[in-house]
Amino acid sequence: MNLLASQGQLRASLLRWALVCVPAVVLLGFLSGMLAQSGPDNPWFAALEKPAAFPPPALFGIVWTILYAMMGLSLAMILSARGARGRGLAVLAFAVQFLLNLAWSPVFFAMHQITGALVVILLLDVAVIVTIVLFSRLRAVAALLLVPYLAWILFATYLTFAFLQANPALDGVENANSVIRYAI
């Protein structure tokens, strides 16, 4: 049997990709949230009525760090599958869903667009499902690593919808704590 790469070379390739992808995905996710001023300290967000299922704010940082690390590892598995048919399309699907992921925080927290954020996350739901399907054709484990992420964003989709239902008057409002002054 003629092998293109030994098992050791394949493991080394995965390790190299993981050392790049995991920190990059975690860092970009962190930067998106930080630049959008996401979280409970955001004055606009603090003014929103929270859905009953809204978890403790500290949970979000923990969950997203774990999910981003799993996403990075999943991507590394696909990137290390050199020569695999469909690899390029799978990586493109990952890039699309990741850009949608990174866009959600700025749309919701920085632009205060709950409806816009709902559209972004619905597109994200579809993009993640497509990514999982494409990843499963190359590496089953890579696809399975994205399943908790899909579950979490489906929950986030519900939360975004619940925020919109509970706070329609604050959708698109620049600052919920600002005073409106009228000149007479």
C-alpha cells in the first residue's frame, strides 16, 4: 500500500493546524464581543427585560470559550485533511458561519438591533447546519465537535427572539438610558 503521509505526519499536521486555529478562533470571538461591548455592563443591554430562560451572565464567557476552542479544533481537523474532496467547500462554509457568528454581537450589543441580530442568528443556524453536514463528509469527529455549538446557538436564537418579544420598543434604540430633550 502506498501512503501519501504516515499516521505520525497526519497527527503532526493536525497539531500544527490546531495550534493556529484554536487560539485564532477564540481570540476573534473574544474580540468581537469586546469591541461590541457585549455583556451585562452594556447600558442598553442592562435596560432590556430578560427572558425567563436567560442564564447567569458569567456562563456566557465560559460556554463561548469552550465552544470557540471546539470550533477551532474542528476546523483544524478539516484543514489537516489535505487532498480530501470537498475540503475547500467545507472550509468556506466554516468561514461563512464564523463571520455570521462574529457579526451577531456587534449587531445586537453595539447597534442595538434585536431584529437584525435575529436575522443574523437565523442565517447562522442554517450556516452551521450546512457546515456540520460538509464536515461530516470529511471527518465525523470534526462535525460532532460542532453539535454543542449548534445547540447553543439554537438556544441563543430563542433568547434573541424572546428579547425582541419582551423589548420591542428598545429594538434599534441608541441608548436606553438617554434622556430625550425637546426644544420648545
